[in-house]
Amino acid sequence: MSTGGETAKRDGTGLAGTENPAVAITGLHKWFGEFRVLADINLEVARGERIVICGPSGSGKSTLLRCVNALEEFQRGEIVVDGLVLTKDVKRIDAIRRDVGMVFQHFNLFPHLTVLENCTLAPIVVRGTPKPQAEATAMALLARVKIPEQAAKYPNQLSGGQQQRVAIARALCMNPKLMMFDEPTSALDPEMVKEVLDTMVELALDGMTMLVVTHEMTFARQIASRIVFMDAGQIVEINAPEPFFSHPQHERTKLFLGQILR
Amino acid sequence: MTTLDAPIAATPRATVATSAYVRTAPAPSLVPPLTSVGWLGRARAHLFANAVSTVLTILIVLLLVLIVPPVIDFLFVDAVWSGSDREACLPTAARPEVGACWAFIGDRFAYTIYGSYPIAERWRVDVFFGLLGFGTAWLLWLEAPRRDLGSIYFFAVLPVLTFVLLHGAPAIGLPVVDTALWGGMLVTIVVAAVGIVVSLPIGIVLALGRRSQMPAIRLLSTLFIEFVRGVPLITVLFMASVMLPLFLPETWSPDKLVRALVGIALFSSAYMAEVVRAGLQSMQKGQYDAAHALGLGYWQSLRFIILPQALKVTIPNIVNSYIALFKDTTLVFFVGIFDFLRTIEVARADPKWSTPVTSATGYIYAALVYFVFCYAMSRYAARIERRLAVGDRR
């Protein structure tokens, strides 16, 4: 399967493999039934770039992320992840998902597995990593998110912040080229938001390519390479953090920032 | 406590000592009232908490007094334990009250286990019971070594061994025993075991089929499930035994027992499918999302993420189905198969043991045996449930 993926990658680009953008989205449209959730989305994410996507609820931010790793289907347009064109082919989808880590609002840890098993399952089953090696990697990553001592516990025994950090470690265990965060702190108690954001900041400083949907504007200002503002399924504005906050170009952006930055 | 006293006592005492009394040790706690602890307390809390509960307690005690002694008299005190025919269990002038005729069960015990299986070949059935018991224990004992080998043994080796043993293989010197001669507990266990072993995998496949994205598969699964659930088991059994031969070539006419097995397996699979589907539906979408996002394919997600959780929540219902299935095996009676209950029916009609208490004794024996099996399943399920609940513990 992996060899198929490699070949396809070369086919997809033809030249200069390392110069691929991490993600290239062109002309993306998506409908839920009659309702259009995404309209003509164009976005290119370079390697090492950290994109923060914000916007009012229902603007299609989460749906956009979920299209990138094929958790949602789209009807028109093209998504290319690291040179691989996203098609309906199951093998292609699996190949892309292997390289794209995702962290969810509600953690979605596997409650019947321990923290360590949560982290090692996919490397062992999907990548065929030997168990001792997968466990060593998992322990190193759990140490990186600062909860190695919880490895033997079950997710329900941890706090929300700890669970979300496990979810980050679990995604990192697949050694992804891109990490996507879908409102990772929205379901957390306020005192736990910081520990998760700190983990994400460290990840950003390490050079991880990140696509983050969040309302944490301080975090966005701190780490974002560019901020994408979406409304009603469209990208309204893309800008670097400094001009985005000081001189928003569009009325809708101003309105949104006015509501969110009190 | 005493360590805590030290600093408090040390500093303030010098200044406060003259004006106040400082306690240096905690006061002994009051002894709880005698009526709230021990057996007296428990009795008050659970049996005589208020007027209604007191009345109920008294009524239940009266009922027990009314029922228990006669039952004990019948089962043990007045029971007949030995004898070779009905004379032993007939009321006489010297003994007007005759209890359970256990002598009858003792005499016909072998028949209720083996049916008409030839006496010289019954060791084969005993070996089968031994192999089955071994396999079951290996599979159900969760700390057993090499449980992977255990399941290979149980699901691949055991069925073949069973067929060779029970049916016979003239090539290796085991004469063929026609299934018409099989009977008693042997048939009940074979039917129940086949039903139990076959219904779960087929049920899972049907449940997945019913939730499939592919319309043809979904339609077929739904049709099968709804059709089988819409008819009584006895109808399925009649159809299997009467109609199955019509569909199959004459040369490959399956025997009566196999037809009944197919009927039972199909019937219990349909019910199992609905049980499993309920479990699948209880899964949150996030679990699928997370599994897929990690790159797990459909079958990998099912095997490692979805089924372990879905089956866990359905264990009580699965075992419920198994218990129902075990008791439903008695219906093979109607397609002419001598299961355990049928052998008791036959035995109690035997003029050699015709007494006023023969039928009652036979049915009590049957009830006890069915109860032991079903209760064991229920207890085992409860244990597994507690064990698997570990992930839910906070």
C-alpha cells in the first residue's frame, strides 16, 4: 500500500517532490443536500506553515478540515495533500489519512484502550510498526505532552486537558506531515485550555505544519503564519496575524473581531 | 490526630492555659444506637423500615412457611432414592405420602443423556463432552494461556472432531451412528452449541449488512432479518425440515438433525443481528472519525475500535439471546428430534415407571438441569461485564 502511495505521489507532481505544498485546495465546493457549506475555497498551505482558521459557527471551518482527510466528501474542486490528489479511491484516502493527524473537539479517544494502547494502535495496525518500537515512540511522545505517567490509565480516568494531550500524542505517533486541530480547546474547562495550547505552541515551534480551527485569538496571534477568516462557507480574508488584527479588510471580519475581542 | 495536637498545644498553651481549657486529644465519638448497627440495624433498614415494608416482610415469611416445608418434604424427606421399577414409588398403606421418585431418574438417567445412542459407543459421547468442556473452559477462562490456540481449537478443530466422534468414521474404526439415534442432553448441547457458535458471527455480518452503504446488501440483510424475526421458531423449524429438502438436490438430502440445526442457526442469527445492531448504533460518530483519521480502514476500525465497544455494551443482551436459544432448543421436539426434554417425555410415559409422581419428578429434573445451564451463562456474563467495565471506571 505504501509503495502505491509513493508511486502516486510522483505521478501526482512529476517534478520537485520536496517543493510540494503540504496542502493545496482549489475551487472546493461542498453541499449538504441542498445547502452549500463550502463555496469556492482556495487555500495553499506551505510546509511548516501554521494556518489558523476562524469564523462564526456554521461558517464551514470544521467541514473544511474534515474534507482534507476525507472524513467528509466534497462535490467539486480538488484537494492535494503533500502531492497526493484526494480521490474516492480507498487506498488513496488511507494513504492521505496516514500522513495527516487530526485532533478533535471532543478528543474521541478510544475508551476501551489504555492511553498507551490508544497511541500504539494505529502505528502497529496501520504502519506495521513492531510493538516495542511503537511503545517506545508513544512513551517519548507522551513525555513530550507531559503525561508519561498516565500511560497505563484509561482515558476516562484523565481530565479533559490530559485527554486532549493524549489525543495530540496519539496523532503524532503516526509521524504525520500535517496536524489538523478542530476546536481543540472548545470542550475544555477554562483552567485546562492553557496546558493544551502550550502543547500546541511547542509543536508549532518544532516546525510542524498545522491547520487549526480555533477561537483562541491570543494563540492565533502568537503562532499563526496566516489567519483565514471564513463566513458562510467562503474564505473572506487571509492575512498575517498583525495586519489581520490591526487592519481587518472586510466588514464581516471587523464585525467578527469586534464580537470576539472584547 | 495526636501529631496534630502537638503544635496547637505547644504555642498557645503558655498564654491561654490560665484562661481556657485546651483539649489535647479528640473526644471519643459517640457509639451509634444499638438499633442502627449489626443485624438488628440491617433488619430495621431493609425489612421493617415502614408499615408497608413490615406488612410485606410478614406476608413473605408466611408464604415461605407455607411453601418451603412441603417442597422440602417432596424433594427430600418423602423422596424415593432407590428402586428398579414403579413399585418403589407407589403409595402404600405404610407410606401414604410419596415424594419425588428419584429412583426413576436414576434408572433413566443414561437415556436422558445419550438418547438411543448405542450403549457400546457411548464412550464417544463422553469424549465429546470432555473435549467440548475443555474447549469451553479454554475460551471462557480469560487468563488461560494461548487463548488464540484455544479459539482455533474451538472453532476449527472441535467441529471436525465432533463430527468424526459422534457421527463416526468407519475408516478409523468408528462405526457410523445415525443421527436418528442421537438424543437427550447430547442433542440439546449439540443444537445449542451450534446455535451459539454460529449465530454471533452471522449476526454480526447481518448487522453490518443492515447498516451498509450498499443498498443491495442492506436490502438483503434487512429482508432476511425481518422475515426470520417475523415468524415463530417452530415455523422456521418446520420450513427447514420440510422445505429445505425441496430446494436441495435429492442426492444431497441433509438429515433431520442437520435441517433442525440450520433452522436454529438462522433463527438465532437474525435475533443476534438486531442485538448487535443496537450495540453498533450506540457508538458515537467520533469513534469512527478518530479511527478513520488515524488511517484505519473499515475492517480495522471495526475489529479494533467499534466491535470491542459495541459488543461490550451488548453482552447482557447477547447472553440473554443465548439463554433464550438454549431453552428454545426444546422446540426441535416438534420435528421429531429427541432432545433432552423429549427423552424425559418418553421416559415418563414408560409403563414400567408409571406412578403418580413420575411426571412431576421428571419435570423437576428437567427444570433443574435447564436452570443450571442458564444460570451459569448469566453468572459468567455478569463477571465479564464487571471485568470489561474497567474502561468506564472513573
